[in-house]
Amino acid sequence: MSGHSKWHNIQKTKGAADAKRSQAFTKIARELIVAVKEGGSGDPNNNSRLATVIAKAKAVNMPNDNIKRTIDKALGAGNTDNYENVTYEGYGPNGVAVIVEALTDNRQRTAPEVRHYFDKFGGNLGAVGCVSWSFDRKGVIVIDNSEGELDEDTVMMDALEAGAADFEADGEALEITTDPDAFNDVVKALEAKGYSFVNADIEMVPQNYVTLESEDDVKNMEKLIDFLEENDDVQNVWHNWQQD
């Protein structure tokens, strides 16, 4: 996970997350609904995808009442929400690989909007599979250690004993990676030991990273990410830009 620097300044990251919390809750609620409908159960013990989304929701401090209410809504006979998973792939400025995961009830709305962002900020939308080959799907769990209260070796041993694949201490963050199939078990084991997370999700992790030297490219890449993340249909944006 060397170079996976999104958690380099965890306090700054948490502040940005707090500012977008309402939007994050709305997007996670959509993921919860889809997980319940596709998994056929509102019980995370019998629905692995739902368990994954609940872990993600807890990491951004979504209240348990909100989570339960959304699950109950998805189970209700009158629920007509009908979202589908759509993935877009393309290139940002100077060839940065970008994957956009969306949940939409209208592809005819979402696809042109995503394409417009790529075109506007120096990139281009490509075919499915054009960049995903250079990413690995991994469970990523991040623990805040900005106060230095946790012993890194202890956390590492707890994580590895729980079934994690790797551990890295990156400044203020302790980052644990797992095989996607082991993610929910690792989350449960670490929660049972009293750990809480600032991130817990299955991510697309780049195999290689690229840097941007041009100030214009940096600004355009930042804008591309911002516009994509602000779109209501977009759930996740993965890329291989190595940010300072």
C-alpha cells in the first residue's frame, strides 16, 4: 500500500468528510437499499454486501437509527427505489487512470454527466476495462492514530490474527488491507477488540501511481474528482494519482 497517501493528513481528511457528511449519508443510504434488495435480507449476518456497507456507514458515523431506518425502508413492500450499479472508466489529465462507480435509476442522465466532467477537465471517458486491469479490489480499513495512543505493533498483530493481508502505519493513520472475501470478518474481529475506523470499505487500489507535474493538470484533476464526487449518482471515485 506504499504511496496510498489519501490518509496522510487524517485530521484534514476528517474535516473534509465532516463537511460532506449529509451527502455521504444520502449516498450510503442508497447503497444500503441496493444491498438489501440484491442480497434478499436485512440481516448483515446473512447478507455479506449489507455487512460491508454497514461497516462503511459506521466509519463515517452514520447513526445506527439511520442505518436501521434505511434497511427497514428497503424491506418495505411499498419501496420503489430501483437503482443499478454502473461503472465508468477513463483517463484524467496526463493519463491518470480513473474508475467511477455509480448507483443510478437513470443511465441516460448519469452517463452524459460523467462524460461531461471528463471532457471538461482534460480527460476522456473510455471503454469498460480500459483501466480497471491496473487496480486490485481490496478491503481497506483505516484507524485514526493521530493522537499516538495506539501501539502500532499491537494493532498489526490484531489485524493479522483477524485475517488481514497487510498492515501499514502511514503517519497518523494505521491502514489495514484485506482480501475482499475476508473484509467483513476482519472488521468484526477488530470491532470486537474495541477498534473504531475512519474508513472501512472495499476499494479499487492502484497497482501503480502517477504524479502530475503541471499545475494546470493538478487543478484539472482536483476539479474532475470534486465534480464526480459531488454528483448524486456517483458512489466512489478511484484513481492512481499520487497526491502530495
